[in-house]
Amino acid sequence: MKRTCLLIPVLVAALVLAPTASARVVELGAVADPVNPSCPADPCEAAVRVTGLQGRAAGGPKNPYYIRRDGYIVAFTVTLAEPTAEQIDFFNDNFGSPAQVRLSVLRRGETRKTRLNYRLVSQTDLFEVDDYFGSSPTFVLPQPLRVRKTNWIAITVPTWAPIFANNLGKGDWWRSSRAKNSCDPPRSLRQFALGELRSVNVFGCTYSGARLLYTATYVPDPKVTSEPPAQ
């Protein structure tokens, strides 16, 4: 079933579902200086069959998708290139259609030995994006997605999506769900999209000079500021 891009009034309604009357909304992954996706340049590079986690975006904070306090993800935004008809046919023929995205919530291993192991905790529904090429649609979640402190928010692309920017500086890098020492460049198109909940996968490949173009709208739980009355 195709999802539609919902407007701001719906986003406000979604925020009300979070258990706080004075919610502080944080856009994870937002930066002051956005970059342009690679398409429709030649070569046109897109994210395909991948679960990716942006480790750093130039101009933004370190670990931009790390959850530091329990809360809710209520929406997410992707920046989509506008590929040519020929480029769209190439990706559809090789990786399937429609173009789709979803958010994935991950939990990282706690020891030095397991720090590249991530467990898939939960995911959003799939959202089709082929009606929104050339724009930055925001998708509001039908139900806010609960996230816990120490979770990480990744983007999963089961087919393909033109949400990729390349040839950037060293301040931009991301990790993909591939075993260490088997890290073909992203243009090899041999990545993995996670879909089995509770499974543990190695994010052993880091790619510099590139960015996955997504942000997540996060509402942290309110801080407790008073102690309960003594009994």
C-alpha cells in the first residue's frame, strides 16, 4: 500500500501522542549546510538493498543518530534526487520497484569485541518514494516508534532510493551492514537491507566522503525534575 507525504498538521497530531505536554523536538541528522544527491549526474549513485548508519555529516555533531535519552521517533525525512527516466529504469530493472525506504532501530554490542555488531530492534513501515523524486518528503509514522537510550537510527532501503551523496569530504562517512574485510565500494551495489527483527548483523564497512540523506524527528522523554513524596 502506497504511503503519502503527510503535512505539518498531521505531524503536530503525532507529537501529541508522545507522553509530554511540552515536547522538545530534535531532528536527528540535520545539518546547517545540506548537500545535493548524486543523481542525475553521471554516474548516478543511489542507496540500494542496504541498511546504512550515518556516522558523521560535515557540519553536524558526532554520532548524529545516537539516542541519548528514551523517547519516540514520530517522523522521518529523506532528500531525493531526480534521476532521469533512463536511470530510473536501470535501478528498477536491477534492484526492483518501487523505490522504498524505512527507518531501522539498532542496538550496538557493548564490548570492544562486539562494537560493530548491531541488533535490529524495530522498524517502521515501508514508504514508497517514487512519487517524490526531486523533493524532500516527510513521512509521519502512524504510531510513534519507541526508542531507548543507546539505540541508533539507521535507514533501510529494500530496493533502491536516490538518497545518496558522494564525492564529499572526510567529515562525511557512513557504515553498512557488511562483514569486515568484504567492503566493496558502494557502487558495487552489493549491500544488505536488514529485515529480520532481533537478528544481529556486523556493520564492518565504513565509507568516507559520502552521505545518506535522511533525518529522523525525535521527541525525548521529559526529564524528571522532582522526587516523589516520601511515604
